[in-house]
Amino acid sequence: MRRLILIAIPYVWLLALFLIPFVIVVKISLSDTALARPPYFPQWDWSLGWAGIKDFFAELDFENFWFLTTDDLYWKAYLSSLRIALISTLMTLLVGFPIAYGMARAPEHWRPTLMMLVILPFWTSFLIRVYSWMGILSQNGLLNALLLGIGVIDEPLIILNTDTAVYIGIVYTYLPFMILPIYAALEKLDGSLLEAAEDLGCSRLSAFWLVTVPLSKQGVIAGCFLVFIPAIGEFVIPSLLGGSETLMIGKVLYEEFFSNRDWPVASAVAVILLLILIIPIVLFQRNQQKQAEAEG
Amino acid sequence: MPQKIFAPWDDPQEKPLIRFQNVTKRFGDFTAIDSIDLDIYAREFFALLGPSGCGKTTLMRMLAGFETPSSGTILLAGQDIAPVAPNQRAVNMMFQSYALFPHLSVWDNIAFGLRREKRPKDQVAARVEEMLKLTRLTKFARRKPHQISGGQRQRVALARSLAKAPKLLLLDEPLGALDKKLREETQFELMDIQEKTGTTFVIVTHDQEEAMTVASRVAVMDEGKLMQIATPDRIYEAPNSVYVADFIGDVNIIEGKAHQVGELVQLDWAEGQPALAARTDKNLGLAQTCYLAIRPEKVSISADRPGGANALQGEIIDIAYLGNLSTYHVKLPTGHVIKAQQANTRRISRRPFTWEDKVWVSWTETAAVVLDQ
Ligand SMILES: Nc1ncnc2c1ncn2[C@@H]1O[C@H](COP(=O)(O)OP(=O)(O)O)[C@@H](O)[C@H]1O
Ligand SMILES: [Mg+2]
């Protein structure tokens, strides 16, 4: 019995905090908008009994999903989100890998300090950090002042409210999620493997490609997923740093909910986003499982 | 048919494969290798023996190219190897930790070095199969390193380092992780492989039995210095110092003052005791402090006073039963404890001596080695 309860706890947790909300969102996505509170129809009417339930299900339909296909705003937003998430994941990898590599190569007594520096930004509110990027990137912000000051440019660069600012924001925000798993993989790497590779005829560079890269692959994959998955649904960064033409699904979602008060369409957008994300998440889990097997 | 004995080190015509010339290696102000001179010949199975931290691995790593000497030169086949990068040396190393690539199968681990040489595929495959057969790993070729046992991993590491047919193979404590029985088996396997391939092996070990078993010559190291380089039997029978005698096997050391007449040395070792006699070809000064080193198996033990040169009476204080042998610890009136070893040719109940028996220990003039350091 105790065992049963122990096993049940995580399932109850998942049920309460994931599955039930998800079912509610799906239900709303199948409803119609209404000028009411809450702003959708049908509502579950307990007083009518069995007939009420039948009526309720009769009113549900896929109209909102159909609507999403009629307006090209939505699929453009999905595609643009995918593109931005992919590109920024790649950029985060390009920035994060050398940092993780440097950390893993640093003298052992420095490593805790370096690790601390990587996670230090988490101690400040995410929102404040994004706002401060606005201060840095704006036309009369710190960056332009610096570049103008040392004479690299004559005219201030326009970075804020463009896609570039969004990329900077995402790379900056999610960098620790890329660095930490890669660092964990690289730190485990036994230095004598690289010597063995050299002993067997590798140059330093080919030893890196043939030994370091494959052995840090799991960390790279984990880091990429940890960046990609939140980046695709990112809302704060594109709305604060992006311009009017920066199209991301998180922003669309927000506008449907709060500006249009169209909960059913917003829910449909969210359900599709979740389906898009489930594919990489399943891949990610399969990868984790394979890793566990390989180590076990 | 008389067989030619393998002893290139005795032949002044022979050129060494490796020559250390006054090599020193310092880490900061710590001297790990202290002006070493050493010649190792082709086809030798050379063992470096010494306690942990005496610089064995450092010596190997200089040969492999992972460390450069602070001063002195290392010649490989007559050429200074200092400017040659590790990946260009005809030297392969079997690492103390094996350093197998965990993401590659046994087959790919062995093929790793061959592929770097850009050999054609079928040649690589043929060579890998040959190595697998040699190390009896054919059945495990598709497995990953974590799916095989410690002994098999060690053989993969050996196969991988042999695959490129190096001029020189370095083995850094290759058998350290194995249990005794497997280690002994593998020692013979190593000797067999060395004979078959004709590669020069340099093996590092801190196990003196292992060094004696496999090596054509043994170098005993202490704190970065070479104490003695000789064949296993010379190291055992004719150590050049108390350190070497003590490091290799069991030994009785008696300190005293020497009085030499020709080859015969009389050692005054304790007040009121007759001097001990030993033969030597050394020339010792009058009353010079020196040491007698006598192996326990060369000390005989008897109830009655024997005839020979050196006979001392004492009492048995301890008996170590080793199965085939027993070591008797005999305490002399002077306080010295002499170890004497005897083969157990009779059943234990018929053993002639037991605790607290008064016995005589004795050895011949030639049994003891006279050491002056
Ligand atoms: N890279 C290094 N930096 C500083 N000291 C070292 C280094 N490598 C080895 N040493 C020191 O040199 C000595 C010899 O080491 P090593 O050759 O590994 O000994 P062994 O293999 O005989 O046990 C040790 O005292 C060790 O601490
Ligand atoms: Mg060592």
C-alpha cells in the first residue's frame, strides 16, 4: 500500500499540474467565443444531468483549428518561431561550447568560480535583465555610445526592435542552459583519451573531432533541447526586444488571449505549439534513455 | 645445438634502440628524473621497477612525447626525438588506465591508429583481425569497452597499441588492475606476444615479481635515479646496494666493519661474536662500514652446530608458513633477527623445528653479497 502511494505521487502530480490543465485547454480550443465570463461557450451545465453532457459535447467542434489555416499569420508565426529558435539554438551552441570547453580545461580550483559566474545571472529577475538589454541596445544606449565614442561607427546602429536584438536576447538568456550540460560532459572526459589519440597518430585537431566531440555529443544534444524548447514559445524577449515585424508564436498567443480575448483560438494555437514541441521532446527523451543505457 | 643467448647489452658492437643521455626532468623545483643514462636494445623486454612516485611514468611519457626533458637528450635509433611530436613517433603506449575510447567498439578502438595512417580499408580490416586473434578477442569485436571485463579491456589496450607495429611499445603498469591469477597468465601472454612480434617492450611496474618474470633486464629506480640495471638474476643474486637488495625479494642485512684479505672479507658485526666471512671482488678499505646481504633461502637451519664458515645460534621466534616454503625468524643473542627459508618437503606435523627451539643458522662464504652502500 505504501509502495502504491509512493508510485502514485508523481502520477498525481502530473495529472493535476499537466494533464488536467491540458484537457481544459483542449476543451476551450474546441469551444466558440462568447461575450461572457469566461469568454467562451459551451459551459458545463450540471443541473441538466445527462442531457446537459450530451448537449455540451454536441457543441464542441474543430472550427478554431480550421480558422488557424485560413489566416496565414498563424503558420507564418509558427515557421518564424521555428526559424528563430533554430538559429538562436545554433548560435548559443557556437558561443556556449567554447565557454564550456574553457571551463572544463581551466585549473580545477577555478572551476567552481567559473560555474558560479555562469549561473550568477539567474540571481536577478529575468525581466530586469531583458529590460537592461533594451538600455544597452537602444539607439542612444550603452553599446552605441561606446562604439561612437571609440569611433568604430559614425551613425548609431539600429539593433533594438529588430530580429538581431531577439537573437542576442535569446542567446544571452539561454546560454547557461547550453553551457552546463556541455561542461558536465567535457569535465568527465578523461585527458588520457586525448593523449591516447595523439599517441595513435592524431593531430590535436583531429583528436578533438574524433574524441572530444563524440564524447560531448550527449551534452550538446541536451543543451540544444534545453535552449530550443523554451525559445520556440518565447514571448517576453520578442515583445521587448523585437520589432513589429518580429513574428513569434508566443506573441501571437499573448495577443489572442489578452488583446482579442479570443480564448478558443488562443487555446488552439497553444495546442498546436505543444504538438510541435512534443516531437523534439520525445526525441530528447529517447536520447536520454539511450545515454542511460550506454552508461548502465 | 648451442643457442645464442640474447644479451645485446654485453656486445659493444650493438647499437641501442633507445639511449637516454644525462636526462633530467623537473616539475617546478621538483626533480622527477635526475640525470639518467640508460640504453635499451631492440627486441628487449625492459622493466622499470620502483616504488610509487619514483618517476617511472614520467620516464615513459618522455619516450612517448608527452613530456620533454628539462635537460639531456633521448635518442631513438640514433636520432634525437625531442623535436618529434607524439603523433609522429614510432612509439605506442599502453596507458595505465587503458584509455580506451568509450564511444568506439573494440574493433574500432584497435583500428583507430591504423585509420590515421590512411591505409586502405581491407588492410586495416586484416590487421585488426590479426590483432583480435593474437589477443583472443575476436568474439568481443563488436562490444563497447564498458561491455567487457577488466582483463579483456587490458587486452584491447594492448592490441590497440600493437596494431601499428611500433618499434617500441610502452606499457605503464599494464596489469595493475588484474587479480593475481589473471596477472600471471597475462604476463606469459605478454612475453609470448613480445616474442612473436619482435617489438621492443618497456614495461613499468612496481611489482618486483612481475619485473623478474617478464623482463630481459630490469632497472630499479628510486627518487628519479637509476639504482641498478641488470638481468633479473643479476639483480637478485648480485644487487649493488642495500636499497636494491631490499627492494627485490626478502633479504637479511648485517652491518659491520670489513677486514679484507684478498677475496675474503671478515666482517666484525657485533661485540664478542666471531667475524662473518664472505667472498667479494670489491676492494674495501680497512674497517670500512659495509653490509652483508644474505637471501633467506641461502641460510640453512639445523639443530646441531654445522661445520661451515658462518654459524650462529639463536631461538626461533616466528614461523611463516607459505605452503611450499616456511620462513623461520631466528633471534640471535645480539638482537639481530635472521630469516631462514626451508622447503617443506615433509608434512607439517613432522617438521623438525618449532617455536622457541634453539637452532643454528649458517651460510657459506659465497652465499652472502658484500655491499658498500
Ligand atoms: N605534471 C606534473 N607536475 C608536477 N609533478 C609531477 C607531474 N607529473 C609527475 N609529477 C611528480 O613526479 C613524481 C614522479 O611521478 P611518476 O612518474 O608518475 O611516478 P611513478 O609512475 O613512478 O609512480 C611524483 O612525485 C609526481 O608527483
Ligand atoms: Mg605511474
